[in-house]
Amino acid sequence: MKNKIIQIIPHINKGNHKLSEIEKASKIRISGNKGWKEFFRQIEAEIIDDEIIFREKSKMLASIKAIQEGEELGDISKYLDWREFEILTAELTEKHDYECLTNIVTSKPRMQIDVIAIGKSHRIVFDCKHWKKQLGPSNIRKIADNHVKRCEKYFRTTNSEDDSKIFPVILTMSIENNKIVNGVPIVSIVQLNNFLLEINSLENIIKEIK
């Protein structure tokens, strides 16, 4: 099944679909297969008779599964859009008792923040990077610095009276280990859960927006 997940991903779209049509399009026999039944459970899809119901985040969950099992990031990312990445980020973060805002856009100055996670003592500002390939150190440093500048500009513009700490984070679809670049955590979506569990212990080494 490992190498066949990528054949399924293009056909995962939110809503109800005929299982027979998914099988025909992907050229994979799904009916009666316990492995595929478990896979669909893991991506929060449901099979009822000859229908399969995909959730909004099912494609993203399937993509993460494929990457974990060795598929190339570039091969997977072409089937995803930025909105699916943001939705999954918010969903995973909210499980840690954050309230999430997505796709925040301001007009003066014009800028966009992908996800803001509001916690009890701090806020996390995610920049969800839908990279098609791994980037070099200099490019990652530039992206981290630009995200800090965008966060600083956004919170100056909004004049927030909330005095909680604000942390910028770059979130990626890669499966490499998390790291900190110029004070900004570069976090794999695969390791987001662990990062959120550990963030309080990292407060002294990651950059705070002031």
C-alpha cells in the first residue's frame, strides 16, 4: 500500500464520492481491503457501502502519511493547496487548547498571516510554507527574517493591547528535524504536536515579537 497512497491523493476531495469511481480513477482495489480501511480511518474518511466521505483535511492527512512512508515532498505537494495546509495546521494546534485564526489579511499595509494561534500565555504566528523541495540555509534564513518583519509590522498595525508573548514559527511539510534559525523555529508539520508540547521550555531561546 505504501507506494499506492500517492495514486489515491489526487482523488481525495471533500464530500461524498462513489467508492467504485475512486477505485477506477486510482486503479486500486479498495473494497474489502483491511489495510485501506485503516488508512481511510487515519485520514478521517469514512466508507459506507459504496460511498466514501472525505473531510476537509483528509487530503492533507494522506499527504503527511505518504511523506512519512518515503514519498518525495515535491511529488506530494503538487496535489495540495495552501488552504488545506492552513486548515490542518489550525486543527492540530487547536487540540492543544489554542484558539486559531486563519488567513488574516490587512489592507494598510497589505499583508497576510497564515495562522495565529492564541494560547493562555502566548500567541504563535505560523507561516505555512508549501515548499516543493528542500531549501538551502541562506534561503531559510531569509524566509525566517522576513516572517519576523511581517509579524512585527502586523502587530504594530493592529495595536493589540494583549501583552502575551508572540512567537513567529515557520511550518513546513518536510520531515526533517525541527531547528531554530535566527531565533525562529522551523517546524515540520509531522512534528508539530511535539513542538507544541515543548514550546514553554523553548521560550528563552526562540525569538519574541515586541
